[in-house]
Amino acid sequence: MSYGHSARRTATFIIIVCAIVVVLGYGLFEGRKLIEGPQISIKTPSNGSATSSNAVVISGTAENISFLTINDAPAYTDESGHFSVILSPPPGYNVFTVRGVDRFGRRSSKQVVFTVVNYCPITS
């Protein structure tokens, strides 16, 4: 009888340990975004690109943020974390910095560099 009781205790112990591992693993999986902090990705314009347009769209995604800025001006995201701002940068070399802060005060930033070329056509 002792053998059956011991096997049952071992099986119960294994089931409990497996349940704890599953619950902890799921908790870490769901909490990974809190652990990672703010995540910023810039989609447009491409880093190092050039444009002759007066209006430049800076867009991308920001996850796990509570506050977002583009060159220190507030920017806003939709429910999916997408942001899009139309700016009119001066001709020449431009650097724009997108910064995000999460609710725990952790910070993240990404930069995009592009050139605005001001073509002056020659008329005869």
C-alpha cells in the first residue's frame, strides 16, 4: 500500500510544480512589455534619405508609452500605437528625435536623419 500512496504523492507534486511553472511562464509572457519598457520604431522617412518636398511625414509605432514627443513637441498615437506627424523642416540636413516615456519613467528614443534639398530651377 505504501508504494501506491508514494506514487500518488509524486504525481500530485509533479502536477503542482507543472501548474506553477505554467502560471509563472504565462505571467512573464504577458508582463514582457512592462519589462521591456518603451519601444519606438520610425517607418518614414527612411534614415539618410533626401526629399525636395516642403512637407515631411514622420510616422512609426510606439509601444508601452505614456508620453511621446518629436523634437520635444508632444505627439500622439492611435489605439494601435501608430503616430504620424506632418512637419515642414528647413532645407538642408535635418535630425528628428522621437522620444517615449512609459508610466514607470523609463525612456527610449530613436532618431531619423534626412536631407531636404531645395532645388532652384534655372530659367532662361
